[in-house]
Amino acid sequence: MSALSERPANPVVGLSMPHESAAGHVTGEALYTDDLVLRSHRVLHAHPVQAPHAHARITALRTEPAYDVPGVVRVLTAADVPGVNDAGVKHDEPLFPDEVMFHGHAVCWVLAETLEAARLGAAAVDVDYEPLPSLVTVREAIEADSFQGGQPHLERGDVGSAFDAAEHVFSGEFEFSGQEHFYLETHCSLAQVDENGQVFVQCSTQHPSETQEIVAHVLGLHSHEVTVQCLRMGGAFGGKEMQPHGYAAIAALGATLTGRPVRLRLNRTQDMTMSGKRHGFHARWRVGFDADGRFQALDATLTSDGGWSLDLSEPVLARALCHLDNSYWIPNVRANGRVAKTHKTSQTAFRGFGGPQGMLVIEDILGRCAPLLGIEPDELRARNLYRPGHTTPYGQPVGHPERLHAAWEQVLASGDFAARTQEIARFNAAHAHTKRGLAITPVKFGISFNLTAFNQAGALVHVYKDGSVLINHGGTEMGQGLHTKMTQVAATALGVPLAKVRLAPTRTDKVPNTSATAASSGADLNGAAIKNACEQIRERLAQVAATRLGVSPADVRFSDGEVHAVAFSGERVSWEEIVHAAYFQRVQLFAAAFYRTEDLHWDSSVMHGEPFKYFAYGVAASEVEVDGFTGANTLRRVDIVHDVGESLSPLIDIGQVEGAFVQGAGWLTLEDLRWDESDGPGRGRLLTQAASTYKLPSFSEMPAEFNVALLQHAPEEGAVYGSKAVGEPPLMLAFSVREALRQAVAAFGPAGTSVDLASPATPEAVWWAVQQARRSVEHGHVAEGSPGVVPDQPAADAHEYEPESERVQHQLSRT
């Protein structure tokens, strides 16, 4: 075990601790960015002027009428920007545009004494538009050849020969929706300027350093003239990685021009219509299996809906391609990716960062093909799981695949999978209009940022004369429990009780140049940096303690707030006493530290290398019941075993697994983003722009029985205290819900029915799938699954597929 992974005796990590702000959350005492407005004087409020077109040129902008509204102080336009009029790191997101690129695009901002005055002022601004043609759907973009960014290509093996040799070949298409982040706290920034011109921005952001950078270049300042602080966020899920920067820049610009604090907080409708979402995807694929149902070849083209600008679309697409295999060995792979440019919000990071989209494609393929192969879905998946010695399509060895198999077997056993499968078969035979399904699916998710440079972190730890400890790190707290884990890491590394440790808000003037709290890497990166800083301090204190105890510094141990010799005999000195002595001996009691993830290498030009530190594994089994009359369905039971290595904080980790699973189930079964695709005046408008029209999971969607276990005895070498990331990987466990729905729907048809299930699989979509399965009974379709199954035809796409095999081939088409 490496020094980074090894745990001391009686560690504070590994204990089930409540969230460090749990009491503040439930009492309302925990402060968020907008709460700080009440503590500031003479605050101005910002409100956007939003365009009513999906695509248009601004031909005139008259701000004078806004000044007739009592309380309006300033209208911000492009003419007010002293630096660069752009809020994106790709320089393709004008802060004040002259061309509207999506319905609801902010063209200028009004500052006023009250929010109502700002709203009325925004309504008074007079804008003339010249409407332009727009692309609203990804299919429209594909037909118009409207793409942006790079088009990555990943390939391994001889795909053409593999298809020729395959016993079964299938091809099809799959289009699935994005997802609204719907964090509880909408985007919010509060900016002020001090007497020296220093800009201070309180912001709900996952990436304070990048917010600092964007604010600085909009204002024409250097980064050291801008400080960004994030107290905490009321949720983020990736939606506050890139998207907050422009709003923070607006607030900072307003504060700079008026000399007064400026608050910008979007209401729910504004947040949903102005900020990006999870990327929806279109996939076209062709797959080959041998006679035993093992993958032989996969050829796929994934097209993501990037919206109007690039944002993070390129790395999201790259991760989707890297996770197209999910947990399965596919010896011959060819995958192409491209980002569609549409006139919608710029789609952005969302928990999983493209991984869920890539993995959903292969799970859909398996779910649709299993009945056509005559193999049970769970058996088909099990046959194709990664095994020792396998590598991913991009060349990375699959570490510890035995843990994937262990989790799989544990779910089968603890979930009584075989017995319940038989019980469900009996139930379905006895009920004509209600069917149940039980499915099991795996997860293999790579941990690290795709861009190697982002895999770094810093920390600053202070020990005060009284023995109390204050830690600073570059990670942000969005409810996921990162700060809780970091206090546990510090307490363990210093050998002190948790009560001795406090964590300061994340600020760019304490730890600079940090990466976003994203990619599930927050605990890995910041935890390693904190551990290093604490060890520096502990080594200095060991010198002091060694003199006091009469032993070698190497024999000094820190544990439970006491310092003693390794033999546990003789004198035991309190932590506070050693710290006090160190101060009077002029020993440094603070330390800065840095950590970078080692052993990563990635060539994005050829999509090859080892971009991930390790893989997190998980397995879930879900049981559902479907009403054949309405498509309404119930999630009856869920069994999960998830690999978090040696957990830093089990209570936090189990909560993350549960929350991610439910969020994933929402994406796959409930949350249906809809834009106006008509040619009318509302074209491009987001139709689902409130909780009344956008269905989120609630208590009624929770399973009656929800069993979550963490995989035991699975320490991760080379990660802080042997732990693994937990933020994103569990979301993909929800594939089991969608696959269970597919199996329940198939039970309405004859044996061998292949179900083409829309995503999200809303009750409406499930009902249509049930009708399709029932028509299979009426028309006598067996094995081929639905009237949409016809002899395979090579799919037309950005590249040509190989000639058809003479063996069994099917075309799977959407109905």
C-alpha cells in the first residue's frame, strides 16, 4: 500500500459522519450567495432583457425608455465592457451579443434599486430584431451539416473483418434527451469593488478560478485584481462549472461602473431558459455478435446536441466515446463523434459528463438485441463483462475487473435475482394487463479529468497556537459532502479529533489556479493535497515531540489528539502542548501543498492512452411494474452494490449513491425536455420551463425497497486513504430501471419481443411501447420483436459500413 493510500490506526476517515453543514441546512442557518445580499448595503439588482427569437440579428437597441422607470440606475450593454466582450473559454460566447442564438438569450441587463424596478426597466428596453433561420433539433442540425468543434475518432481492431465473421449483425438508431440540472439554488452572484479597485465576487460556482479568469478579462483586469469566493452551493451537478462565469461578469461589471454592490440571481424560469443542460444525443450503430452472444464488433456515430456554443461539448463528447464500452469487452470498435450546433442554450456539463450518454447507447443495444439472440439480458451482459487482461478501446488496461464481477455476484445473491425472476414470470403469466420486469446492469466509470492538466489541486492548512486547525482547499461544496470528507482527511493526517478542524470558504486568494470541482475528482485531488500539507506540519511537530519524549522523530505517533512514542508506553503529551511548544521554538505551523495525479497520458488526436487514474464499478438490479392501460409504472425494489474503494465517509457515500441513482432514473424515465419545434413565433422556446411542466423524481418515485451496499475490501492503491470517487458513477446504475421497464413491456408481447423504448421512458412512451408489443401478438411477430424489424441495411452516416454478412442480420428502427 502506498503512503497516499495507507491508513493509520484509529483514523477519522471511514467513520460515518453527518454532513458538516447538515444542521445549517435543515435550520436555514447555512448561508448561500443570495443570503449575503441582506448583509450588504445599497445593493443593485440585475435583470436580463431576453430575446423572443431562436435566431435573430439585433438591428436596434434603445435603452433610454428603461431610465424612465423609477429606480433604474444603469443599463449594461456591450459599449460598457472595458475588456473582452466574451464569457466563454472558447471565445464564442459574447456577453452582449449582436446576434441572438437561442430563445431567451440575454441581449442586455438592467440594474435597479429593486428587483421589480429592474424587471420593469428590462421590459421597457426597446429592441428590434431581424429573425434568421434556426435549427432546433439535432436531426435538423445533422441534415444541415451544422457542426462545431472537433470530430473525434476512436478505433481498435479490424472492424470490417469482424463484421464479416460475426454470426449475428444488427443495426439501428437511438435518440435520447438531455436533462435540466434543476439545482435548488439558481445561478447567483454578488459583486462589489473596494476602495482600491479590488473586485470581490461571491458566486455559486463549481470553478472559482475560471470565474475569476472570465471576470478579469471582461473587466480588462489581471487575475490578482479579482477575488472569487464560494461559500456553498444549493446543488450544481455540473451546471455551475462553466455557466456561472458570464453572470458573475455582469455583476462585476455593474459593480465597477456604479461603485455599488450588484446582485444577479436568476429566477427559476430564467435559469431554465438561459442556462445549459445535459447534452441530448443521436446515435447510429451497427453491432456484431458471435454464436454465443459475445461482442465481435461495434461501429457507431454519436452526435451530441451542443446548442449555440461549444462550452464543454468537446470533452463531454470525448468522454462519451471513452465510455461507449461501459463494462463490456468489445474487441473491434470504430466510433465517431461530432457536436451539432443548434439554436438552443449551450449545453454543458452534467453529472457523468458524457459518460452516461455513451454507456446508454451500449445498454440500449444489449437490451434490444438480447431477445433477438435468444439470450436472457442478464446472461448476455454477464457473458460480455470485462475480465483480467482486457483493455478498453482507447488502450487503457481495465484494473481490478474482478471487483466488477464481485459486485455483480453480490447483487445476484443479495437481491434473490434468480428466485425473483421466476416469481415475476409467474406473475406476468397470471396478469394480462399488468407486467413486471427485473433487470441488472453494471457500471465502469473512469475517474480523472479528460484533460490531463486539470488533474491538480492545492491546499493551505493552518495550525493555530491553541491547537485548532483551519483548512483551505480548491474544491467547492455543492451539497455532496466534499468539505466533510476533507475535514476527516485532515483530522486523520494530523491525528486530532474532528472537532479540532474547521474548513474555510473556497477563495481564489487562498488557493490559486484550481480546477473545477467536477469529474468526481474533488476528494481525490483536494484530499491528497490536504493530506500532504498536514504531513508537512506533522513532520515538523514530530521533531519537537521527539525531544520532549526522548525518542527518534520516526518513532513519534499522533493519534486521538495525543502524541506518544510508537511503543505506546511512557509519556503521552497532548496535541495542544506540542503545538504550543513548537510555536515558542519558532516552528512553522502552516503549510501549502500541491498534488497532481500521476501516471496519466492521453493523446486526444488519436483518442488513445490512459486518461483515467482508475475505474469505479457498480451493479444495480431494479424491479418495476407497468400498467398496460396507462403506461404508469412503479419502481418496486432496487439492490445496489457500489465500489467506492475504502470509503472516506460511508454515510456521505451511501447518500451520494442513492441520490445519483434517483437523478439517473429521473433522466431516463421522467425528465422530458421539450422545445417548440414548430415554425410559429415561439419556435425554439423551451416549453418545459418550470416544475409544473418538467417532471422531477419525488418521494412517489422512490422504490419501496432500496438496498444500497458499498463493496467491501476494495482499497484503491494510489488514491487518498484507499478511497474512490463516488459523485458521478452511481448515476448510471439507473440503467437497470430503464432495462427493467423494457423487460416488463416485452412481457406484453410474445416470447422474443425486442422493445424499442424511448428515452426518457415516460409513462406515455411506455404506453406506446406496450401497444407495439401487443401488436406483435396480433400480427404473430416472434423473435424479431416488432414490425420495425426488417433485413439489415448498412446505415448511411459520416462513414460507410462494411458489406453485409451472409449471416443473420436485422435492422432495428424507431417506431
